[in-house]
Amino acid sequence: MSLLRLGIPKGSLQEATLDLLSRAGWKVTLSSRSYVPAIDDAEINCLLVRAQEMPRYVESGALDAGITGHDWVVETHADVVELAEFLYAKQRLARVKWVLAVSEDSSIREPRDLEGAVIATEVVGITAEYLARHGVNARVEFSWGATEVKVPQLADAIVEVTETGSSLRANHLRILDTVLESSTVFIMNRKAAEDPAKREKADNLVLMLQGAIAAATRVGLMLNVRRDDLPTVLAVLPALKNPTISALSDSDWVAVNTIIEEAVVRQILPRLKAAKAQGIVEYPLNKIVL
Amino acid sequence: MSLLRLGIPKGSLQEATLDLLSRAGWKVTLSSRSYVPAIDDAEINCLLVRAQEMPRYVESGALDAGITGHDWVVETHADVVELAEFLYAKQRLARVKWVLAVSEDSSIREPRDLEGAVIATEVVGITAEYLARHGVNARVEFSWGATEVKVPQLADAIVEVTETGSSLRANHLRILDTVLESSTVFIMNRKAAEDPAKREKADNLVLMLQGAIAAATRVGLMLNVRRDDLPTVLAVLPALKNPTISALSDSDWVAVNTIIEEAVVRQILPRLKAAKAQGIVEYPLNKIVL
Amino acid sequence: MSLLRLGIPKGSLQEATLDLLSRAGWKVTLSSRSYVPAIDDAEINCLLVRAQEMPRYVESGALDAGITGHDWVVETHADVVELAEFLYAKQRLARVKWVLAVSEDSSIREPRDLEGAVIATEVVGITAEYLARHGVNARVEFSWGATEVKVPQLADAIVEVTETGSSLRANHLRILDTVLESSTVFIMNRKAAEDPAKREKADNLVLMLQGAIAAATRVGLMLNVRRDDLPTVLAVLPALKNPTISALSDSDWVAVNTIIEEAVVRQILPRLKAAKAQGIVEYPLNKIVL
Amino acid sequence: MSLLRLGIPKGSLQEATLDLLSRAGWKVTLSSRSYVPAIDDAEINCLLVRAQEMPRYVESGALDAGITGHDWVVETHADVVELAEFLYAKQRLARVKWVLAVSEDSSIREPRDLEGAVIATEVVGITAEYLARHGVNARVEFSWGATEVKVPQLADAIVEVTETGSSLRANHLRILDTVLESSTVFIMNRKAAEDPAKREKADNLVLMLQGAIAAATRVGLMLNVRRDDLPTVLAVLPALKNPTISALSDSDWVAVNTIIEEAVVRQILPRLKAAKAQGIVEYPLNKIVL
Amino acid sequence: MSLLRLGIPKGSLQEATLDLLSRAGWKVTLSSRSYVPAIDDAEINCLLVRAQEMPRYVESGALDAGITGHDWVVETHADVVELAEFLYAKQRLARVKWVLAVSEDSSIREPRDLEGAVIATEVVGITAEYLARHGVNARVEFSWGATEVKVPQLADAIVEVTETGSSLRANHLRILDTVLESSTVFIMNRKAAEDPAKREKADNLVLMLQGAIAAATRVGLMLNVRRDDLPTVLAVLPALKNPTISALSDSDWVAVNTIIEEAVVRQILPRLKAAKAQGIVEYPLNKIVL
Amino acid sequence: MSLLRLGIPKGSLQEATLDLLSRAGWKVTLSSRSYVPAIDDAEINCLLVRAQEMPRYVESGALDAGITGHDWVVETHADVVELAEFLYAKQRLARVKWVLAVSEDSSIREPRDLEGAVIATEVVGITAEYLARHGVNARVEFSWGATEVKVPQLADAIVEVTETGSSLRANHLRILDTVLESSTVFIMNRKAAEDPAKREKADNLVLMLQGAIAAATRVGLMLNVRRDDLPTVLAVLPALKNPTISALSDSDWVAVNTIIEEAVVRQILPRLKAAKAQGIVEYPLNKIVL
């Protein structure tokens, strides 16, 4: 039996990752002080590692695979395989942005105004490359955190990660530019990725994680419709995937079963009803593999 | 784009209403001090308003629509459109009652014994009309709340709202009569109700809210049955809605899919099994539009 | 109307039992100090009784039926009918074990080393019978609880119940032998079991409880598959129960709907995809009666 | 034994009042549903009554005494004796203010701009009298609560109570004027106040409550000082009350024991040290009667 | 260095005992699963033991000393030294009572009516001795707990422990007689009590525990009084212990410092003020050894 | 009025620091998202800054003063004034240690065994200087946290901070050496320290913080003693500070008031009683300036 050494991101991504793994079918149990969580799969060994360090350890082979942010792969220039992108972050099922921000009342209006300025950030490399692309000379200081508070007293500008922008607004910061978009990624050591057993295990993990993510924002919809009304009903349904249409005992009717985004149900349902669909039922899903 | 100004009831109905809106597909986010909640729908503006004042503001057009109690529409004589009745209250999916109650050991036995008495209540108008119907003269005092505690020390009788009667029992009160039954209603301003865009938006809201309420007490039931046994099985199922019967690969069998009240599952399931249904599966639902 | 007097186990099994009853369709409401819980079924009267005493009171007819541990039926030699076994305990959906354990560094290696020793346990009778079967003379002391802490200071060995062994490990105990395996059982008074109305009520309770237990570890799986690929897909599915195969409008395709153990989904799903299944959807279940 | 029927304010003042009574020496125990709390004093009967209704019931003699806001005595024109003022409100040990407020961007700048406007408030009487004093005609509407949210959509201005102004700021309101300052008061029925036994009981309650309030913001301070340095040390201490100066065994030294406001300790202590005080100790207090 | 093996009562007395030990100066730290708590005193080893079993293990010498209930010493006839009685139980600083109780509407009115009855109790021995003293023959059944619920369905009467009687009232039970009064006791093994080092350690523990219990219900009171008024003031103070009277710089005045029951402060303070005491200050205490 | 810009350490020291400031007399209020906390002192501006960055910003003058760990002053070689050392850390009132640790079963036994090894740490500079002092060549890698988990999989050794060693033990690490002892320090910018107003403010802060720390582990002790027994009693008291001895009315007696470490009360009190002290009372303290 092959063993996949998997890094779980400690810190801001940790809770969302453990929750997702649970929905994907793997129970990871933290003990209060240990960083070696138990997992209910004899083919996986887990290790809690900071997202920032994950690329370094996956590159070196200390870990076979890891879940981390794409930003840290870029920052560390680690040579790893990005097997999949997962659309979730600390709070939301969406990408995050590293933004260049200044104080609301700062005179800095665009990147070239940063000439000679002090910029505080956790991503010193990404920031330096961004400045180089814009031909700006500025001093980039490593920030251990609480970066938002540093302008204007401790820095002229910051490059900071944000999901919704609310922390920036609360600190009276103005966004100048997006430096990097990033999402959670599943990375793999180059050599491990060529080991068939490890690669298959990793592919299955990715498949199940993506199945759970897909189900988190979608619901199932079942309805009955007279054959004559079927085209009208189908025209209302989003084209994500062809719905399943099955015959009923009463041959004038068919049953339609489909998967749609939960966010559009409130628009679709009234139109389905108007299109003469009957017995419309929305039901929850655990996983989807289309 | 039309904008529907919607009143959400602040106070006892608030939590149940926000929960229901969430299940219907609208996320309403309260901020800690503001009474203008955010809603994830650009076509709706929300305002938290006391249920008591909702009819007044919907009548005046300050709000296009609102969710409140039927009792407050009656009490305020507001001229509004009641678009729909929703069977939920603070604690339960059911109507509430305004009851006339006295102390357990009071000598008052029926309404006419109230002649000359002091009655404390939050619904002064409804109570006065009730007394007039019974030809009784009594003094009705407005109560700011905590009405149950007022008999016998501060009043001879009260007219108070109750869901289960447990608060009345805990205060050693005896119910004499039901003054008014009430449930939650969706009300609309007369003029707004004639604006097609606002009316359609309101109708859709009502459709989805009723879909979520319907699903809250029901479950889906799937089962397989031999064609010969189908009549027996169908006889067991409640006649709420014709079940969906679909053909299976094995032409001797059909699949039955139906929606039933969760409360009767424990009676139906044993009888379905006795009727030779197989592979009986109960599954949860999010919304139902029959 | 017949009335079933049902004992609910107070203590370690209580929470799991009430949760299970709720999922089976019966809401049991505890009041803070009373041991007579309310149940939303006019045909049942509940009483909270310690699992240890349940067999005694079901045997005497003070209760018609009760949920308790098989271990206490054995310990009390109560003459009752065990209508069903339920695979759940305090923490897990599994059996528990009464084990003979000693201190990790004890010189006691096997049962016969217990000659002359002091053994602390809550199950004095079971332990005495175990020792008799092994021809060992030892002193068995009744323990009021906290039994794990007693070796080596207060006893030479203990017979204690365990679900996962973690409490034993935390107290540095070594397991010598399993004395008894036990699970939760539904027991009935012999006479009540012959009363047709009471027996039917009890049978229905058991059916629904087993339906809820079965659903707790299983999920529904729907998928579409080309008729040609059906044998390959079916070969992947576990043989728990024949899946339901239904015709689709497109006669080249069929829909497969089946129930599988949640624990194997992560192995099955990748293989279903490899077998060319499409639109694979996993959904949650409330109850299963196969 | 005489019995004092005492009203405890239900609602916003409730928690602070119960906490204060506890520190004053009376334990009041609420039961979950009853409004007749238990109190550990056979000479007092408690009743939970809304602050708004307290003056009405104390005036009528239904209660002998009550704790409520001075504002509600003014609003109801109740003829009661205000025995004492307590400097505490819901959140702070301070007075509250009823303020006239408008939307931040309203064109209303001073009271006379309110001519013809709609004003929402819980204190209709106080507001009407205020408007009359300013010779302004405006419509005053009774507000059931959530008053801050009503401007500008539902009212032009409001009269609302505030402790710190933060709720007004959060709702983007601008304060135009203070209509009434109010604090918590201990009121007594005129006739009960002339009953010697009831009056003595009430006076003792007031004495203890004021003793507890006084202690809440003060601390004890002990220090030793050489007789020669005493004048310098005493000059540093606030003149609230003469400190207690006691002789020590070593006749060159005296001990000083005094009570000071906790808020000034951080200013006084460094100056005491500079004045050569030694062994300075700050200790907590339960009650102070100077 | 001698080592005192001390039993801490696991269960209902546990929290109160650990809290008391903490106030007495010993921090006991429980780990989540172990029954061997850590204590910050190298001369003590702790063991968590059920109160019921404590006398047995202190008698046998497995423990040198233990904190348990006097009732369990009586029930087990254990031959131990009761070093001290502590007036605290699970909820209150007071004794508990084992009472004989029957259903409110039972025909049993006095002990002799129990002839032939079934009595459920956790204290089989104490109950049997009580019945023997009253010359009554009845069957005493061991109850594993939840004893209150057993009448009338499962037993005719119970002997159960109560602090305030509220659980008995909630179960509609009527108290017939008090079988035994009991309080928490510090017991010691006879031989260990003769070991001077162990005895001194135990005596010190008892002294500190009693100092903390004494302080829990008392407060310090300081006041200044003119020499002429001293006799009047002293007459008001309870005679628990002579107050400390010290000279002040101003020879016309003295300072009085004393300890009184917190419960009487609300009666004493008004009378001290009436007696012309000044600068009266109540302050909290940690420990008292009078 | 001068303004002191004060850095509060964000992160592990934050809660303990805010609690200490509160006990010292300054209320610091965090808002949920802002890093500029409010403080109830118009002469201080607060900023939440990571302890690691505090020395950098105090050195540069961006802050006048800050509370941080001595370790970070050493690590950053910042040129600041250490005004005071405070004996508190995250969990305890004591110093912390940076220790060199390896896996329990590692073959590394002493520092020189580290030749060629990989060492992970948050204090790269301190670790490099330590290795240089021992003449060892090793690779020091910056660790973003979760350092304990890195041996043996990701590093050969770590240098990590510890208060009690429990996290190291839980991760099965063995301590080889103490690299640095550190405690919390109050640091000041060199120039600000020469500004008399800022320096006085800082000195007062330090005085009050130390007064609060001193009181946290001490209690007050009052007792009466006959003059003849005074020498015996004084011999029992620790020599921390001369106790205050005052004359009583009864000239044969004196009162003794002193401050002692709470940890020794349990040893001192029995000996005071044996020395014939009477009316011994222990009371809590808020601040001590000896």
C-alpha cells in the first residue's frame, strides 16, 4: 500500500479545508496540541503546515502533496505541480485578491506615485516583481501581520490579501490595484506526481473535493411536465448540463431531474411554474460529479 | 429596474422570518446596530420595522410590502392588500391566538362577568371591539408588555397572544375565550400592488416563501413496487398530490416518488412495507411548489 | 387506544437515543427537572429510567418496553423479549465491549493470573460468571464509576465498558480480554409482547428506528449511464441491494438510483466516473427501509 | 411585619438593577417564565413591571415603590415621591438623554425647522411639551421601538434615548437638541411614603443601593507616611472625605486609609510616591457610606 | 518529605470542592480523561474517587484522607476519623437532608404506613436502619439514580437527598420525614491520623479550607466613630468577635474594623449610620481565621 | 498636552497585556476590525503592532513606546531604551524560554551534534548567534509558526519559545539547551525618552503596570496580636517589607497589616495561628507600590 503524505494548511484556510475534506468523505481529527492530525484513511498521512511554507516542503519532497494558496506558490517560486484549483478561501467560495492599498486620504493615486515609498506586505517577492513591472523603486518591508493598520503611520502603502474588502474599508484604506488573484490549489511534488499510486490517490482526493465544492452551491430540482410543455420548461433551465428526462407511467408526462445553482432558484422556480411544470421539488446535494 | 421596499418584522417574528427568507433563497444580513439590513437582491430594499407599525407604513406607502401579523392589520384598520398567509409564528409553524384570560382562581367565568373590570392588553382596539360585540362595559388599559403578570394585582383580566399556552399556565392564568386567531401575512400597499413589476416581485417572494414553508414539514419518499402491488401501495399514500410513477428497466416494477407530511411518515412507512413496497427511502427537501 | 409505556435510558445512552427517536419521527421533550418526558404520540408514555434498571422494570411490567444495553439484560438475568438490536452507543454507531483490563505495567498477563486479586466493576454478576468460566477465584467489588482510575492503587484489575478504548489508553490500562460485547437493544415485557396492539406499536417503533439508523451511515447516489456501459457501472456498485434502473427519454441512456454506505463513496465515485457514468449526484437520506 | 411591594423594571434597566440589588445585599431570583421574582427578604414582594408603566402603578398604590426612569415619571405626570436618584442606566453609571435627532444630511437645523414635520418617539407627551415650549407645530407619532431607523424614510425627526450616542451615529443621525436628561429613580407611593415601616424599609434599600453604587467606581487606598511628610501626602489626596489617619507603633510614622475614585488612581499614585508615601496598597470595596 | 494521599470527591461535590480548594490556596488541575488531578503542592497526591467509595478507601488505607459526605461514612460503617465538618454541598453552603418522600397524593402519611411497601434509594443501609428504628417491614431496592421519578409507578416511597427541596417539588413528591442530615466531611485513615507529618498536613488543609468557607459568607467593615459614640456603635455590631478598635491621629476619634456576616450588612449598616458612624466601608475577604 | 504613541502587542501577548492595562487603570477597547484601539486617556494613542515588529517601529520613532518581548529586541538589534521588565507572558506571570529542541528519539544529544543540520525557528538571528557561539555550522530556516511539528519530518531541530514545556512534550520533543530567557519589556524610543513629558507619562504607566503585577500574586493580611507575642508573630512573616503595626484601643494589643505572596499564605497562616495571632484576615488587593 502506498502512502500519500498530505499537507493541510494551518491558519486561515484550516477550518474551511477540514470542513471541505469532511464533506468530501475524509474525517480529519485534530488533537489539541499535536500538529499531526488523524485521518480515517490508512493511505494518507496528514501534517498541519502553514500555507506559506507548504510549497517549500512539497517541492523538497518532505510532503507528497499539499493544499495551499496559489499566491504562496508564486511567492516562493516553488517548482511543484498544481493539480487543481479549488474555489474557496477562508470565508467564501471564491478567489482572494492581493491588492495594493493606501490610506483613504493619501495623495498616492497610481502605482508610479509609489516611487521612494515604504510598502509593508507579507508577500515581499510578489510585491517586488509587481513594482519592477511598473518600473517603480520603493522599499518593501516584510510585515508579520496586522498590515492594514500600518498606513499611514508605519508605511505609505501595503499589499494585502482581501476576500470582501471589508477589513480594508474598516481601516479606511483605498485600493489602488490588484497585484495578484489567487485561489486555493492542490499541489504535488513533481516526483510523487509520477508515482502512479500516489497520483491516483491524489486524483481521487481532487475529484471528491471538487465534487463537494460543486455541491455546496447547487441543489437538485425535480419536476413533472406534460410532454407538450417540455420544450418550454427546458428553455427555462440553465444549460449547465442536460437534465435527466424520464418516462412516467402516464405516457403524457415526463419527469425532469436536474442540478442548478442555488442562487438562481428564486428566479427559475417562478418561471418553471409559469411554464406549467408541476410537483416542483428542490432537494439538497452532498456531491456532484458531472 | 424596479425596487421593492420590504418591511421585515423586528422583534418576536424576526428570527423566524430571517430563517424562512434564507431557506427561500434570500440572505438578509443584520449589522449590529443598523436597522437597514443588507439583502442579496438588488431589487429589494429591506427595513426592520416593528410588526405593530408595519400596517401603518405599508398603508402610507412608506413601504411597498411587509411581513407582519394579521392581528396588527386588524388592530390598526390599515387598508392594505393581504397577498398571502404564512403558517408560522415565533416558535411554531402554526397560528397564534389572542385570548382573554383571568387568574386561575378568579370569579370571572365568562365575558359578561367583565362588566366594570380593568383589562390590560397590547391590542386595545381589538379588545374594545370584542367587548362591544359582547355588550360589556370595561376599562381597557394599554400594556407595554409583561401583560401576563398583571392579573390579579394590576388588572382583572388580560387579552394576550399565545402560541402554546405555556406562558399563561406558568403564570397561573385561565383562558376564557379566544378573541382573535392570527397568522403571519404578507401585506402590500394598494398602489404598489397594481405596479406590475413590484407585484411580480412580491408574487415571486410569496411563491418561494411558501415553497420553503411547505418543505419544512414534508419529506420526499421513493420506493419500488411490483406493478401488481401498485394499487395497494397507492392506497396507503395520502392524497395530497398524485405520486410520480416511473417505469423501471425491469418492466414488472415501477418506481414511486412522492411528497408527504413528515408527521405521518411513522404511520405510512410500516403500511408501505406491509403493502410490499421495497427500497423505501425518505429524503429531505428544500422547497416544494406543487 | 392502547398505550405503550416506554422506558428511555437516562445517562450515557440518553442523548443518542433522543436524537435517534427524533430522526425516526418522534419528538421527545425533556423538562428540566422532570423524568417524565413529553412525546408527540398519544399512544406512548415515556419514562426516563437508568439503563441498569430498565430490564428489572420491563420484566416486572412496570414498563411495557424499553431501550437499554444488552449488557444490563445479561447482568440482571431479566426475563424479557429482545425485539431488536440497534447498532449505536454513546458516541458511535457500533457495539461496545466490556473488557478486563489491568495497569500497563501489571504482571497480570492472562485471566488465570487474577487468582486472589481484587477486581472493580459495575457489572459484578457478569464478571463473576466470567471468572467462574475461567475457574478463577477473585474478589469482585462493585464500583460506582470512575473505575478506570482504580488500578493499580485501589484494585488489581477492572472490568469496564469501552467504545474506542481511548479512555483506557489515557489511564494507561492494558486490555487482557473481552468479557462481553453489547449493543443497544429494544426489550419488551413478555406479556405486553403478546398484546397485539402493543406489539404492533413496538414493531413500528423498531422499524422506524432501524430506518433512521440505516440512513445515518448511507447516502443516495443517482447517475446516468449509456445502456452499453451499464454492466460496467453495475459491477462497481456494492451488492447491498439492487439499484433502481429507470428508462430515460433518450432510450440509449438509463438512470441508476441506489443507496450506498457513505464510507465507501470516496472509493466508488472515481470508479463510477472511470466506468463512464455521468451526472453523478450524491444526496442525503432520512430513513431507509430496504 | 410590614411588606413593601417593590416594582423592578423589566427590560433595558432590568439586568443593571438586579446586579445592583445583588451588590447591595438582596438576591433576586428570576424564574424562566414568571414575572414574580423571588427575593431573599421576607419584608419585600417583587414584581417585574415595564419602566414605562411603573409610575402609573406606584401612583395608584398597586405597588408601594419602584425603580424606574425619571423620564417615565415626567411622561406619565404620575404623582409619586422620588426618594432618590441613582446614577446608572442600561450600560453605564451615568444619566441618559432624550435627544431630538434628524438624518445627518437633513435640512432641519434647529427646533423651529420642525414646523409641520412628523416626529416619531416613545415619549409622545414629553415631545409635545418640548414642541409647545418652542412654539412649533408638528405631528408626534408613537413609536413602538426601532425609532432610529425611521428617519428619513418613515419620519422627519425622532426623539430618542441615548447613553453614548453610538446607536445614533451608527444610524447616521445628527443630534439637534437635548429634550430631557434622565436617570434611574426610586419612586414611592405618596401614602406608602407616610407609613413609617414602609418608609424605613425604602430608606434602607436606598441607602444600601447608594452604598453599592458609590463603591462601584471607588477603591480603598492605604499607605504609610512619615509624620513630617504627611502634609505633602494629604495635599495630593482628593478632598472627597477626610482620610483616616492612625498612629503606628513607630511614632514617627502614621498610616493613611482613604477612599478615592478609581479613575484618578493612575494620577494620584505616582504623586503619592513622589511625596514619599510608602507601602501604598489599593484594595477593592463592596459598599461605601460616607 | 511526607506525602498525603488525598481523595477528591468525583461527581456532585466535585466542582464545589475544587473551587473551595482554589480559594484555600491549592490549585487542582483536571486533565480531560485522567482521574489523577495535578495539585500545586509536592506534599499531596490527589485521586478523584466517588464520594460513595471514599470511606471504603480511606478506611483501607488506600488513601490517607478524603473529602466526602458524612452520609457515606454512615452508610458504609467505615471506621475513619472525621477531622472536620465543612458546611457546603453541591449548590449551597449548608447541610443536605436525606428525606423519606412519597407521591403528593399518596395515602402514606407516616413511616408506619410503609409496612410492606417498596422503597427505592441509593442508601440501602441507612434506610434499612431507619425502618428498623420505626419497627417497619418494607422492601428497600437499590436505585442507580433518578430516584425521584420512581414514585408512584416504580416504587411506593423513596429515600433521597435534597438541598432545597425543589427537585422533590418538581416531581410532585411530599416529604414524610428526615432520615439523616449530612454535610461534607474531611475524613482520615486512623493510622495516617497518628502519623505526625500527615496529621499536620491534614490539619493545615482543614484550617485553610475552613478559613475560605468562613470568608465566603462574610465581609470586612471599617468605620470611624467619635469616642463618645463608640458604645452605641459597638452595640449595633454582632458579637461574633470583638472588633479591632484603633486610635486615630485625631484623638477624639477611633477606627473600628470588624468582620460580619454578609447577610446582615443590610440590617447593620443603616443602624451604624444612625449611631453616627462615619466613613463606613465594606470590603471583600479571602480567608478568615478568628 | 503631550501625546504618547504606544504600541500594544498584537497576538500572543495581546490578551494578557490588555488585561494588565485594565487592572493598572487604563481601559483599552478593541473594535472588531480596526487595529487602532480606543483608550480612555487623552494623553495616549494606541496602535496594535506585532511584538516582532515593535522594536523596529519604536526605534524609528513611528511609536514613542511599546510593550513587547525582550527576545524581539535582541533579534532585531533595535536601539531602544528598555524602561522596565514585566514578569508576565501569554499564560503565566513568569519568563519564557527559547529552547533548542529535537525529537525525543533523535541521536542529537548536544549543540555540537547539530553540525550540518537544518534548524527551523522564528528567531533566525538569535539562533545564528547561538550557533556561532558554539562554533557549529548549521542551516537555519525561517519558520512561519507550527514549528514544533517540523521535527523530524521537516527539520532536524528547532529553536522555539515555551512557557511550561507542555506543547513540546505533547509533540514528543526533547529540550537540549536554553538559547535565551525573555520576558515582556516596556521599550521607549531614545529621543522620546528624553522628552520630559513623554518620559513622565511612560514612567507613570510603568509604575501602575508594576503595581498591578505586584498585586496579582499578593494578598493583604491583617491580624491582631498581644504585644508580648509580637516578636514571635513577626518572625513568621516573610521579610518582603516591614509590616504596618498600629496601636489598638486596648494597649496590650497591636494590629499588624502586611502584604504577602498568595502562594505562601497556606504555609504562613497555620504558623501565625500557632504564634497566637488572632482575627487573621486575608483580603484581595488591586495594586501595590511598596
